[in-house]
Amino acid sequence: MADENELESAATWLQANNIKPLMEYLCAMCVLNRPEDPHAFVSALLRSKVKARGGDVYDPAVNTDLVRKCYALAAESADENGRVRGSAAFKAEEEDDDDYDDIDFGPGQGSGGKTSLSGGVAKRVENLEKVLSSSRRAGSSLEVSSVVLSIVEETKHMLGCAKVEVYIMNRGTQTMGKCHPETGKVTKYSDVGKCGIPGTVSQKGRAINVADAYQHANFDGSDDQETGFKTTSLLAVPVPDTNGRPLAVIVACNKMKASKFDRSDEEMMVVFAGQVGLSLTHALSNEDLNIGKKSQNNLLLTLNDLFMNNITDEQNIVQYMISNGMNIVDSDKCLFYLIDQDDTTQLWSIDATDDAIQYFPINVGILGYVASKIETINITNTAEDPRFDNSHDIKSGYKTETVLCCPICDGGGNVVGVIQFLNKLNGGIFSKIDEETVGQMSSILGPMIAALRSANSKK
């Protein structure tokens, strides 16, 4: 173990050689260029810097200058995904696969002196420094809601705007969810094509900057009508995932000290979105993992309770699932139907209020579609789906907004029943993980019900 003198000596060496800015420069260049092999990229980058010195003695002051120039390059060259592309990017020379073109940072390269920056570039450097600081703060959590709230706060701070909204894509259902400004949680999902400017940005993958939102053909002013807020200037920027595909959209509204958002605001937000996209991707993956674990645990608990109670009667199974099945995928209601053995054109279930048996035609509505097609249906908005029949809602007063309906099949793939989950809790939509979990449940319950029927028929 190093003694105090060795540690002090190491610390002195790090400070004397200005290592911290050098590491920041290398990290920033890796982030901006996203090389497939960071080791090879950094190695070639350092060789190019040594080559550019032309035999001059190493000057630690150059490291700080490199960081500033890196930020300036990023501000001028970042594309809509926050990446440096084209001739501005740090690329390999054709005649030397092990080396890279040096980036032209202007006069003073290798001299150790501070390069004077023009007013415009100096402003960009300042902006990029804001972006990197904000990106680090926004990416400090693995909780989606925390990342979203940080994005809102940091965007307001960087742009000086009155309002910031974050929308998150769900590619599986082709919907977009709007995040609550105070909790960071998604509270409202809509079809991407019906999400106004955020939907357009997610589909096109490009920013939209308008001085008057109401003059844009795709602007939806319904939120303004509900909240009383009047949107004037608007800047909407796509947030890319690790593959460059739009993962979310950040919408900044009403620049407070100007009539509109300018080019420097766009530059900051494009780079900022490129950086926080990685954090948001990781947070969403972590959330999916936690949801998957929770769903598996809920499924095991529910089925274990069912089996431990030794339920051998079909009516008891139906009643148990109606009372407890909603816990599997965190829904408000669970409805369970079995095909009538005496009349296979009908499904039957039990009314949760009075335990009366109810019958439903097997060829009508969502139940009929799922039973006949043997397909799972995931409806994210019943108001926009023609397959949904709202007559029961009208009679009962219950409002169904989201539906997950899955066939229950025996070991041979024959349908023995249908299970339906209504209204994902907390205003969410049923996910692919929910579909997979219910599919696993079907593969367990279906054969069990088939075996129970077979045993009862032999008595």
C-alpha cells in the first residue's frame, strides 16, 4: 500500500501535468464521435497530438486549451443527434489505418498558449460547458422520472424558458407518453401521429424551432386550453437512443428574454439531447428490468396462492382470477372467461358483484377476436380503437381506457378461455413485458384447466 509521501508525490505529478483536463478532453471526444473501439480511438488521438507538436516539449497548459477547442468544435459540428460527423469528426487517414487526421483547431496548436476565440465561438464554448454540466446532472439517476425531472430543470436553466415538456416514445405500441411536470411520470399516452409537434419531431428525427407555435400546422393547442398557458415560441428536439433513433422529445416553450429561441439554443439542445439520450436509455432499460422482476414475482405469488388453495372447480378458478388476477400486471380490473363445454359458441364468466354466471358470444368484439384468432390484443387507447365496444361502460359507468386481452390455451394450442385486463394503473399502458407475463400465465393455466376438464369428464 502506498505511503503518504507516495500519494502526495502522485497528486503533485497529476496537478503539474494538468491531467484532469486531458482526461476530460479524451472523454468528450469519445462521447462526441462514438467510436466502435474507444481504446484504438484514444490511442490514435493521442498520437496525432504528439505528431502535431512537431518535436516541441510537452506543455501541460495545452490540455486545458484542448478542452476548450473540443467544445467549440462540438458546437459548430454536432448533428441533430449530438454527434460530430463529416469532415469535422476525427477520422482515420486512408493511407494509415492506425492514425487519424488531426483536427484543425486554428493557430496556436502545440504552442501552449491560449487561443483567442471570437465572440461567437466563445459563446458556443460557454454554452457547451453548460450542456456538459447539465448532462452530468441529468444523467446521475437510473430512475426514469428522476432523469425526466432533471431534463426539465436543466433545460429551463440553459435556455431561460417558461416551460419544458418531455415526451417518451413507446415503439412497441407506436405511442408517445407525456411526462407529468412535477412527478416525471408518464400520465398520458397517445398515438404518435396524433401528438402534434412532438409526434412530428419523433417521426422526422429533426428539431422544430418556431417563433409562433400557433402558426405551425402541427401544433396542438388543446393543452393550452386546459391549463390556461399560452404557448408562443417553441423549440422541440428529439432525444436519440444509443442507435440514433428518437427515444423521446424535449419541448421548450416561451423564451423569456427574447421573442424566439435562437441558433445557439438549438445547438445546446441538440448536444444536450444527444448526451441525456444515453442516460434515459439506461434508465428505461433499468425500469423495464425492475418491471419484469415485479411481474414475474406477482405471477408466481398469484399462481402459488391459486394452487395452494387446491382449487379444483372451474367457477372457483374464475372467481379467484377476477379477484386477484389484476395484481399480475398492475391493472385496475381482471376479467376471466372460459369456453362453455356444452356450447362452444359461448364464453362464460362470473359477475363480480352478485356471482351470477354470464354468457358472451364467442364471435363478437375483442373477446371473440382473441378467441378466434388466438392473438393477444393490447389497446393503448380504447377511444381510438374500433374493436372496442363501449356499451358495457355506458351501462356500468366504468371508463375503460386501456385493455390487454390474451387467449388461454391448452398444451395443444387450443383456446379454453380468454383473460382480459382493464386500465393499467397510474395512467400507463400495458407493455411488452406485460404481454409476455400474461403469455406465461396462459401457458400454465391453460393446460391446468384442460386437465381439470378431462378429469371431471371421466368421473
